Amino acid sequence: MDRRSLIKNAGIAGVLAAGVAPAVHAQAAVRWRLASSFPNSLSTIFGSAQMFSKTVSALSGGKFEVSVHAAGELMPAFGVVDALQNGTIEMAQTAPYYFTGKDPIFAFGCAVPFGLTARQMDSWMEHGNGRKLMDAFYANYNMKSRSAGNTGTQMGGWYRKEIKSVADLKGLKMRLGGGLFGEAMAKLGVVAQNMPAGEVYQALEKGTLDAVEFVGPYDDEKLGFNKVAPYYYYPGWWEGGAELEFFINTKAYAALTPEFQAIVDAATAVAARDMTAKYDALNPIALKKLVAAKTQLKPFPKDLLDAGFKASMEVFAEHEAKSADFKKIHQDMRAFQRDQLLWARFSEFRYDSYVTTLKL
């Protein structure tokens, strides 16, 4: 096995034990800057960027250092793609659907309504056509992508009032992270607002917002949404598995030696796995705390889910009619999803459906 393959497929300990890291010491030192779209208070998402930086340093013996900057330090949260495109920074960590204002295709790099779960997204990206299709699109912005982790299926958000039917969404001012689900929610009467996570609590407290969705129990508890909006709904049908991405300037990546490129690839894989596992470990603990603090945990009514699905399919059809590239990626993802759902009927879904009924 060559050195690059070993780094890509082994963990940090295995790489160091194999004596690969010392081989990079003769190379010139590299210093990159990574701008995140998230505040450092979010130890899960922002922690993925920190884990990436730590891993790069360890694998390179300190010859390759990546400084990590929270949203607002180098640029606004939503300014990272422009900065990458013009070469101001070498890397970013963000949610691609924040940039659907540039092109709706960005949403497929993160999450779309009634889309893929975390495992399905990982599979489509790495062993389907997902990464190839998205990187061909990202090339228009002088960047390529690597996974930064996945949140898993998200919650449906916090509401100042109870949502009993689709009619209760009409006129609701809601913070939505971005993407095509904002358009779907608009068809249901929601007035979508896209703003960074750090600005949401105050807007919700003042009544500028009526509702907010972010991620799930762990992050939501840290952000304090339960203090100003008592109703917590599920599931987040617009984010079955939200993928966070590392965006990398293509010229900066191409300028690296093969060893350093392999280190970047390996470090992103370590960071992505860590973030997803951390969410699965921390969310149930946080959910119990929220319920104990009198959070009203409620499922969305089925008629609302049905209306959401109908609206979402209309949004997809509208964009397919405008863009052949959008249609190509959407149809590829849905074909992959159909096979995944077929398999899940006989594996994960059947198993989970039974185990959740047991008193373990």
C-alpha cells in the first residue's frame, strides 16, 4: 500500500505507528485558514472543524497547520463561498444549502425535503454519484468538497404557538436554515427567514420570529430556544440527514504535495465521523433535559406532513423545468434513495420498529 492510501484509510494512531507522519517532515510548512459558518459555542458542528485541524497537525507532525475561525471572525457566516471563490481563504466549513440564493443546486450538498438520511447521504456521496456530481457543480466556484459530518434527522423546530394543522403555518415568521424547504414552506404560508444561528434567539425572544428550526436537542438546548418557544415539533421532514461540508479551494488543494492532499482527505474523514457520532451520543441526553424543563414535545400532524410533501414535489418540479443540471442531480439522488428505502424495509426500518417497542 502506498503512503497516500495508508494515510487515507488508517486512523491517526495507525498512521503514526506506521511511521508515515515523519515522512512529511522534509516538506515545506503549509499554513491554511478555515472559515466556519458557525459559532464556536456549537461544540458539535464547529467541533468538526477543530477536529479536522487537530488531525492535520498530528498527521503532518506540525508541518501543516490549519487555523480555524468561527463565523464573523474573518467574514460573515454566509460569506465563505465568495471568499473561497476569490482565494481569500483555503477552506470553509458550512451547510451548502445556505447558498441556494446563488443556485438551488447547492441544496443537494446538504439536505432537501424528504431527502436522504445520514447513512444514505454518506453512501450516495462516497459510493454513488453524489460527490462526483456536486464537485462538478462546485468547480464553478473554484472549490471541491469533503464531508464535515452529518447531523442525522433533525427536529421540526421551536414554535411560540401550537401547530395543530397546516392552517396554523399561515403567516408564521420562521427562521429556516436555507435551501429548497424554504420555498416549500412558503407554499404552506410560512414567511421564511434565513439568518445565522447566533442571531436567532434574540429575534425569537422579541417576537421578530414566531418559530425557528436549527438542528436537534443538543444544539437547540445550548442556544436556549426552549426558553422563548415552548413547542418542539418533529420530525424535520426537510432535513432527513443534513450534511455539513468542508469546501476546499481547488488551487490550494492542487498546490499541496500528494502526502498533504492525503492528509486533508484523511482528516476530513476523521472529523466527519466524529461529528455524526457525537450528535447521536448527545442528542438523547439533551432531549431528556428539555422535556424535564417542560418543553412540549409534539409530532407534526400527518396532514401537515402530507401537505409538506406535496409542496416539496412542486418545488422540485419547478426547478427541474428551469435547470437540466438540477434535474440530473435530483433524479440521480431519488433513484439512489429508492434503492435505499427498499433495503431499509428489510433491515434498519424493520429492526428499529421492533426494538423501539421493547423494554430494554
